[in-house]
Amino acid sequence: MEYSKLVAVTGLPGLFELVSSRGDGAVVRSLDESKTQFVSNRVHNFSHLESIEVYTQRDNVNLVDVFLAMEKDGGSLPDAKDNAAVKKYFEKVYPEMDFEKVYPSDMKKMVKWYESLKKHNVEIKLSELPEEEAEPVEEVKEEQPTEEKPKKTTRKKKAE
């Protein structure tokens, strides 16, 4: 399972693997239950984990950076039900996070998602875009500007 195929769906708990997408929704597979279902985009919104950013004191960072900091810490994760413990954990693991803009519910989601990713052995990394081959740039010769004659315009006659 690839990190780049994972999505969060509004209104549904947990993470999902995007199996296929259609104009009116998507077919997703739950990581925890391994249940495949169709989810309508009229009711739900989809967020790729790769596109989610977290507010920090400076620039926003990708969610991957926060997950990697959690992985680097290696300590035990806090109880997701205790707001104070979750906030204290993130103050230790990722102190640059802007705690006024990142709500406790968001931090709880990050803890739950990280647990789920580790449980299913998902490698946490951004997908790399394939490097485009460098195309030779053709030299453009400058042309001498030629004098253009002004276009003749006709005026409409006023209706009498």
C-alpha cells in the first residue's frame, strides 16, 4: 500500500485507500476494516494525505514532516482521548507547530492516522514526481519589426 493513494474522507473515521475515482465519487477501501465501498462526493470530501499541510510558526509543513518527527521520537503515543496529553506530546515532538491554529481534534486525528499507518506498515514518504528529460532549447532569432499599417476602421452611421 502506498502513502500517495491514501485519503481521508469527511464524515468517515479512519483512513482509506483510493481504489478508483469516478465523476460522482470514489471507490475506497478502509485500512482498518479492509471493506471496499463507494463514497459519493455530493456528501463527502476527499483529502489526499500528501496534500494535507499543518500550520507552524513559520511556513506550513506537509503532514509527512509531522509523521516523520513522530517516527523519529520513537516514544509511546499519547492517549487520543486526552487533549492535554496530545498537546504536550506534540509540543515535545514538533514544537514549531502553531498550537493556536491546530486544534486538539486535528492533533488527535494525526495520532490516530499515525497509529493506523504503522499498524499497516505503510511507508511514510511523499511520492516523487518523475523528472522530465531536459529538452534542448532552440535558439529563437529575433526578427526585425516590420511597420504595420494601421487598420482602417469604419464608423457606423447614426440612425436618423
